[in-house]
Amino acid sequence: MIRLKTKLALFNLLSKLVFTALFLLFLPWIVERVNLRQVDNDLIQKRENTIDLIGKIGIEPFIHSDTSGIFGSYNILKEEFISLERTGIAEDLNYIDVTDRIIEEEEIAYRVINYTFMVDGQKYLLEIGKSLASIQYARRNINRIILVFLGFIILITLVTDLQYTRIILSPLKKITGKLKEISSPSTFDMIPVKTNTSDFVSLDNALRDLMVQIDESFRKEKDITVNISHELMTPVSVLRSKLENMLLRDDIDPDTANKVEESLKTLHRLQSLVNSLLLIARIESHQYLREESFSVQALLQEIIEEVNPVAEDKEVTLTGEFINDHQFIQANRALVFSMFYNVVNNAIRNTFPEGKVVVKTFSEHGKFRTNISDTGNGMSEAQMSTLFTRFKTKRGDDGDGTGIGLAIAKVIADFHKIEISVASEPRKGTTFSFIFPESSL
Amino acid sequence: MNVLIVEDETGLAKEIATFLKTENFLCDLAFTGIEASEKIAVNLYDFILLDLGLPDYNGLDLIRETKKAGSEASFIIITARGAVEDKVKGLDLGADDYLAKPFALVELLSRINAVARRKFNVQVHDIVLGDFIMQNQSRKLFCEGNEVDLTKKEYDLLHYLVLNRNKVLTRHQLYEHIWGNILDDQYDSNFIDVHIKNLRKKLNFHSPSPWLETVRGVGYRVSAG
């Protein structure tokens, strides 16, 4: 994952590098073009001057009829030359090209204008040349300057870009920070983030509205839960009191007492079913607080102590192997207790006499884990797939449970962001794994 | 002791009254908040059992009013709204205890007795059970000077049976009292049987305990005087 700030800076850097590369590629070519044009103009100007001069003073000062018929002049540094000679070629020449001339055993590239003209019936060829060495120097220098200058600019702008994006993106950082802090929608910080970037303002507003909406729907769900619980629990309550009063009468005969107790049992099943559903609904609508901090090992030890008499009675060995302890923060102890209790109890219910149930805590990949394994009958793939589904599970049939215990465990695990998973082998046993969230480590 | 039962569900109110009368309480009934408010103004009550979900009245307001009028009645809230906030609010207003519906009548009684003991600063006496002595102060059981080594759960179980002596308690009533409602789904009648079995084993090691009876098909009973 790359941060937005870094991404922007990287993009800026890349675009500058591409721009610079293009610049370095094309600029020298353009400069050369411009220079050549200037040289050409210069040469044409010089030709005009020469022709004017010849017009004024005649051709004789340059070429005498008795000499070889060639005039040539170089300046000392071989920057420029001029040559004039009689020529026999028929066509008229007027062009500029680049030729290498050997002057005093030194080969130099010249830009040369070739021009023919007639004086007194004689055709002359005029050549005026200008050395390209200076142009080549210029090109090299310009490249060097551009490289240094652009490098410098890139460096400066990179630093300022980074700073600037950091500043303009700081409201976004605040908004994501707000989201990270919350444990439920109602704890979202409703104070608007200070910014004049409209996108961030609308993002912040949208989030705020969303949180209010979610909070509102949670509240509605909570109301429904309360109402249903009232509606269901009141008649159960009346029935229960009536039956209990009957059972307490002195004149009740044992047979009737037995029947009343059986009715009470059935009523308890109904009560526990409603209670379980309410518990799930309450957890899912975040009616429980997550504000406690406790040692998981101590909690597991407490559960083992509590369940051990039942395990012993069944001749099942229940042991704890605590390699690491973990201080679980921002949690609800009663709920986590319930979660582990349900699973440990389930494990014992499904283990045969002389079997084993092991509660193990350890750290793996930087995360705290708890495994609860039994040597029971194990489960098939099909059974495992519906394990956490409400009312779909009925592992043992010796208990009075409603088959919702594991669904409750799952809901509690989700509420605490604990990852819960099952591995099972038929006739070998089952292992429940709980992986605790990293943040609470 | 005088008890006012404020409960709009008449069937439930009457059952509670029937039960408490056998325990020698004087019971008054109020089926609405207004009725309750009038009765509180005229009579002196030691206990007010208050259903928070009254149709005409906010139960919490009733607590506020009563406390304001200077009444020393103790409130025990009974409600089907099991929300944690309600419980906290009620206790904040000065209610003495809180029971979620549906509850066992014996549980209600033991709560009333607990509040009464606190309120009237009643000394807890040691209880004699055959050859055994139950020291409630130290929460220990002795047999002819020797301590019987009980776990916390075993002691709680015995204590609850002793508090409700001569009554048959069902396994579920015992379970509910000791483990509370949060583990309701895991209720296993075998649980209580195992604990009673262990308890008996420990008792009988010291001396026979015929006073701890199993009532076939119903539950358990302590029948000592």
C-alpha cells in the first residue's frame, strides 16, 4: 500500500523526468537549427557585401589577370574564409552546404555559401565559409547548463511538492484518523474538519451523515429488540410464576410435581431461546460496551475450573496449556467468557469418556491465538459448513442446549474482531481456533 | 414486612403476591403507575417491586418521586427490558436491585432478603445443618471443627438451598442463580447434578447429610430446621 501523498510526489517526479528527457532530446536540435539559420543569414549578408565591394572596386584587387586566378583569405583563427576563383562551370550556383576543408593540415567543418556570378564575361565562383566549431561548442555547453539547471529545479520542486501535498492532504489524514478511532457510529467525532478544500468538506459531511444514519438504525433495532423481549418475556414470566407456585404447594402429589417440573423445563427452553436471540440481537446492534481489559489466560483458567467437575464426571481430561498470555483490551469480559465457555462446554459434551479436551494459548505470526481441541467424534464437511448457523447445529444430544451456543460464540467473536475457525477430522476430533486482533496485542 | 407490587400484568402480580404471602409478607397490588403513586402517598412500604414498563408511567419517574417524598422504601426493579442502560439508570436512581423477567420466585425472595439484611443491618447467623455449621461471615462450612473443603460454586449452591430451606428448588433455578442468564443456552441439568454429587461426597466424608434431599423428578431440597 502506498500513501496518497507519496503517490502524488512520485507522479510529479516522473512527469518532470519525462519532461526533462524530452527537453534534452529536442532542445540541442532546435538550438542547432536556429544557429545554422543565423550563420546562413550571416553568410548571405557577407556575400552581398562582397558582391557590392566587387561592384564598386572591380574584381582586379582580388584577382589579377596574370595570377593563377584564385583569391583566398582566412582569418587567423580559421573561423572564417573567403575564396574567389574563375570557374568554367556552365550552370549558376547559389547554395549553402557543409564541407570539410583542410587548412594548414587541419580538417575543419565549414558552413559554406557557394555563389557564381559574371564579371566582364568571365564567370567567378565565390565561396564564403564559417567554421561550425563554435556552434558545436555552444551545443555542448547548452546541454550541460540545461542538465544542471533542470536537475536543480527537479530537486527543489520535489521538496516543495512533498510539503505542499502534505499540507493540502492533511484534512484527509484527519478524516481517516477519525474513522480509525471509532468503535461504533455513535462515537464518530461530529466536529467538522477544518479545510477549504470542498472535496474534503463533502467527504467529511457525507461520513457524518452516514454515521448519524447508521446510529439511528441501530437505535431502531434496539427499540425493536426491547419491544420483542417485553412482549415475549411477559407471558413466559406469568406462566413461570404460576408453575413455580404450584410446585411450592404443600399438598402437591409427586406425580403432579413431576409434570409441573417438566412443564417448567419446556418453559425454560423457550426462555433460553428468546434470551439467546435477544443476546445475539443486542450484540449485533452494539448494545454491549467494549471497555474492559483483562488477561485471557486468567479467564480461560476460570472457565476450566468451572467446567472441570462436569468433565471429571464424564471422565474427560480437561487441561490448559498456556504458552503465552494476552492482555485483551477494549473487550467485554462477560461476553468473551461466554464465548469460550460455550465452546469448551461443547467440546466436553462431544468427547467420549477417557477423551481429552485441551485449551491452548500461543502466539503465531505476531497474533495471539487460543485453540480448543477435543478428541471427540469430529465432524463432516457438511456439518462444519452449518456449524455457526443458528438452529442448524445440534452436535450432541445429551445436553439441554438449544443448538445456538456456537452461533452466539461466532457473534461474540465478530463483535471483538476475533477470527474463529474450525478444523475437524471424523473420529479424530475437532479444534476451534480463535485468532485475536493484532491491534490489541 | 410491607410490599407493594407495581406490575401491569395482573396475572404475574397476583402470583408474586401469593408467593410472598406464604413467606409472611403483607402485599399490596398496583396495576398502574397512578395507582402506585397514590398508594405510596398513603401507605408505608418496606419494599416496592417495580415493573419499569408501565403503560401510563415511566417507572424511573416513580422512583424519583418516591425518593423525593422522603420514603425509605427499597426498590427492586423487575423488567422485561433487559437493556444494560435501564439497569444502570435504575440503580443510579437508588433502586436496590434489578431482576430481569422471567425470574424465579425464590430468586426474588432471596433478593428481597438480601436487601433487607443490608437495610436493617441484620447479623448473619451461623446455620446448623445436622453435624455441620455454615459460617456465612467467612463463607466456610465446618463439621465438628474441621473445615469442609468446598469450591466457591459448591458453597454457593449449598448456601442457596439453605436460604430456601424446606423448598424444592429445580435444577434450572439453581443454575440460574449461580451462573446467571448470560450462559442460559449452555444450561445443562447435568451440571447441577454433578455439583450436588461432588458436594454430597465431600459432606459424607465428614458426616452423613440426610438433610440434603433429592426430590425425584423435581429437584433438590435442604430440609433442616
